[in-house]
Amino acid sequence: MPALQTTIDPLHAFVAGAFVARTPRPLPLIATQFDVVIDAGLAIVTTTRTFRNAEDSSIEATITFPLPVHATLFALTARIANRVLEARARRKTIARADYESAIDRGQTAVLHEEVLRGVHMLSVAHVPPDAEVEVRTTWALTLTNIDGRGRLHIPLTVGDIYGRSALPESDDLVHGGRADTAALRVTCRDGTVTLRGGDLSDGRADIPLDAPIDLEVSAWTPRELRGRAADGRDVVLRIAPAPSTDTALDVAILVDRSGSMSDPCSAEDRGDTKHHAVLRGLRMVAGTVAASDAIDLWEFDNALDHIGSTAEPVASGRAVDGASSSETLLALIRKLRQPHGGTEIGVALAGAIAQSRARDFLLITDGKSHALDVQQLARAGRRICVVLVGEDSLEANVGHLSALTGGEIFVTAGNELTAVLKAALLSLRMPFVAPEPVSGIADHVAMRRGGMIIEASWRAHNSKDDASATPQTRAVAAVAASLLLPTLTEDNAAALAEAEGLVTHLTSLVLVDDAGAIQDTVPATRKIPLPSPRVASASVACAAPPPPAAADRSTGRFNSLLDWDEPSRASLRRRAMGFFQRRPDTGNADRDPPPLPRIPIDWDQAPQQLQSGDLSSLDADAVRAIREAATNKVLVALAATLQLDPVVVVVGLLAHAAGPSNRTAARIARAIFTGDPLKEALAVARLLRLT
């Protein structure tokens, strides 16, 4: 809930009290389909989403969803009124500006952004009433190598996450939607593919959207895959299992014991929790530990606890001097406690990095925490490998951290954790070599990722190999470019991402329908929640988000367009104190009125009505406050100057104040005020301490 007012700000309590009043509405996402093509270690995934507007006015449909952190999204098309439009990549801020400008003009537009590494957002604006828009996005990812088999994990949902997200509510992951099904079609050109927890019939299956898609490919053969780069050069991509090595381990293992680790690891065996699966896997891999290996064991929830090291005697008589490293590690594993509390991943990693001398770190978690500063942890200079456990695990944040530090990320398919832990430890036996920065035109890059060695090379185009562009040739070029991005300067990385059509932290994909029908109102935003994970429980310990910070109530000095002098400003401020609440009839007339009540307003509910001054979607308290505000003489004069209804002016000022935290409110403000009228209105608002 918003913070209580302790000082008087005539409009702040009204604005800060705003929240989204959830009401039943038709969900605009009516169908989802996944088409997966797997060849020589590369998976190409095309997702088709169909949006339908069953309401009486224009809407904006938005959905935020997880993707693997190393997925490279490189194509987006939209079918609008039987016309197929293709998106182009632009700098992130420019793409958002293009999208918002299209909304202001009443045009249908589509925007795909990476709001966090591993979290994407798709927005479809101005879907007309009774109309459908079909959006197809395509991304590529190299398979993960587990015991010689290739695995592809496609996350579809995530449950409650500990801590406060850095994203605004409009962009954040939300769940609680319908547990619908989707059509899955899989084509495997090399090897044999199986669907974990399901059966593929001629490569097809209907799958639930409340669980991930886990595919396994056996008997596949590495070979060269060819593509064409945006600069015209040929691209060759080769994916192969990484070789093993017997280099000694020097690793600190951090085991998550937070409340969410007591949830089932998979729906296949609800009696087996994530934590049980971790303990069983650790006991199994303890036998692979060599005498030369040094393993430091830690556990964490809200706090970090050091269990012990294989280089030190174990307390409580569970092991004696002279015991093997495997026996010592098993004794340490027996000391790990049951799940409890929240998930402070950042505190745990920072504490272990400060106290442990280990060269590398292995984080075993479900990743469901916002409580870590990825950039700060990466600056510590330690390699961090991540093993994600559970169907509802989240790669964002921890996956980004592993990528920044040169570590690898492995996601378990169900509760079979032993093979995944072996693969993770094997990756840490391989010395890490940071990629060299690229200043010119690159012709070769190699990287280890998910137990695979991925190599890309660029060559002059051979005209004999001319062929039409296909999803695979585009995917090869896109994946090769994604390998290069970390080696480039920000400007060069953004230029390459734009040229190859990639969605990254620097670029987004956007398209605008210039030939479609024009809508004359602000679209009502409809956020589509993901289904809750089928393994989720109510036992997850989630921190309540802190209340929103109070607005800055300092007025300061500014250059008024109306050029009022200071006495006039002071007079207007005094008059503004009664803007939304009548002063008492008795007592000191100069005394500040008591705090104003918090009044909810849902900007997404009916923006078209609010834009026109129709307050029927608001409750009685909000209507009373707005109508009283509209009687203020200064606002009445301003409304006459702008040739607007005073109620519309008040709504516009409220919307502008809420705009930084709500995109629909910002759009309403832009629709009401444009150009100089907005500046003039804001000048009055500032004088009245409304913003």
C-alpha cells in the first residue's frame, strides 16, 4: 500500500494512492503454438500467439514471459487483416518511442523487448474491436550437453519470486492466468527426439502452458551449419560436446535452502522436493571427487552459513583425519538443513566470495529471487556456474550472472539432477579464458556454453552456395552474432544487433501497421498473466514489496510560461491547499488541512472514457475529488484557454503525474495535452503543487 502522507501535497495523496483494480475482462490471448526445428545441436523455436479483442474499444495486449538467457531472438512477423508485416530491430529507446508514437497516431503496432536478461515482453497495441492479430517470433539456442545427449529447456511460466523486481508493474512477470494448452510441433533433422513427461506423435503434441517444454535429443552428430550474415559474408556454425579434462576442482558450492526449495521438483513425483533432489544429486556426485579437488560447501536462505571444506576436518566425528575427499564431502552434505526462509542469493554470493578462497562458484538454486546485484557480483572476478532446479525455476538474474562471469548454466529436466551436477562440475574443470575484445571485423569466435563448444567463423561469400534465406540460415547468422556481442563496444554491439535483427539489452524489434484502420482513442492495456506453475505451492516465502516512495514535494523555482511573480505564486499555492478538500470552517485559516484520503484509480480499466472526461469507471470518492478539483478558478481559466472541459484538464494532470509509473496514464496525458498546451498546463500544475 502507498505510504501515509506526513506532509500536505494537494494532489500527491490522490496520485500516490493509485492502484490497478483488477476486474474480470476477456483475455486477449486465444491461441499459442510452438514449432521447434532441431539440427546438429541447434534448436530454432517459432512461437505463434493469436490475440483477439473481444471488447468494444481498442486494446493493447501485453505479455511478459521467461526465455533461456542465451536464446537469440531474431525475427518477428505479424498478420494483421491478412497482411503480413515484418519487424525491424532498432535501438531500445528508439523502438519504444516508435511504438508509443504509433499508439498516439491510433495505429496498430507490435513491440518485442528484452526487459531483463532472460525475461521478454511482447506488446500489441491498438487491436481493434472484434479483430485478431497473429504474432510469430523466432529464437535460436544451442542444445545443452548432458551425458552426450542434447537437451532443450523452454520455460513457459514462473511463480512467486522473492524480493522486489526492478521492473515496473506493467512490465513485470505475473502469474495466475488460465492453465491453457498449446500445440507443439517438433522436427528433428539429426538424431532422435523425445518429449519429457509426454509423447510426440509424428512430432506433435498438445502441451500444458503451466510447465516447461523439455526435449532430449540422442544420437545426434556435430556438423557445420551455414548461414548468411547481414554484411553478406557466409557464416559457419559448429556445435559439439565440450571435451573433458582432469584439472582439479577449486569450487565453493552454494546450496539454496529457501522456502521455495520445499516445492516439488517436478509434477512427475510431487513427493520429491527440489531440496531432496539436490541432496540426492550431491551425494551421487561426491563419489567423483578426486583427492586433488577442493570443495567448500555453503547453504543459504535469508542468511549464509558455511558448512565446511574438504580441505578441513569435519566436526561432530562424522569424518576423521585421513578420510578421502569423497567421504569428507559426504559428511558435509549430511549437515545441510531443510528448507526455510527467503532467498537472498545476492547476500549469499557476496558473503561466500568475501570469505572463500575458491577460484570458482557453483550456485544450486531455483533462481526465484530478485535480491542480487548482478553487475556488482560480476565485478568480484570469480567464475559462477549455475544449476537451476525445478519446473518453475527462473534463469533471469542468475543466468545473466553466469554469462557475465564466464560460467555456464544448466537447467534440470525434472528431478534427475545427478547428471546435471556432473556436467556443471565438469565445466568447472575446464579453465576459463575470457574472449578477446574485437576492434575490427571478426572472422572467428569460440565459446563454451552448456557443456558445448560453439564455434562461428565468417568467410567471403561464395556465389556457388547462393540459396534463398531460410529460418535456419538466419538463425545461424543470429547465433554467431550473439557470440560476438560481449566482445564489442556498446555502439558496435548495438549496430551489429540492429543489422542482424536481434532482440538484446540494446535493441528491440518493432513494427507499425501504416495501412491499417486508425483508432481514435487510447487503447486499454490488458496484461496477460502466465499460468501459475503446476508445481507451485502457497509455502513460498516471498517478501512483500516496500511501499512506493513518496513523491518529491519540493516546489523550487521555475520559469513560468505565464510569467507570474512570486506574490502571485504564493497566493496560488495558498488557494491550492483547498484544491481537493475544503478547509474547516473554524480554527486557524492558515493551518494545513489533514492528510487527504488515498483514492484508487485504474488507468488501464477504461482510458477512452477518462480521456473524454467520463468518470463512470471510477468510484464515488474519485469522482467527487476530481469534480471538486475542476471547480478551482485557476483550472477553470486554464481549461477555457485550452478549450477543454475542466474535468478533462484535471484527468490530464493526474494522468501526467502517474505517467512515469503507468504507460496508459502517460498516453492519456499525451492525448489530452499536446505541445504548448501541455507546457502551459504543467506550469499551472507546478504552481499549484500538483506535480
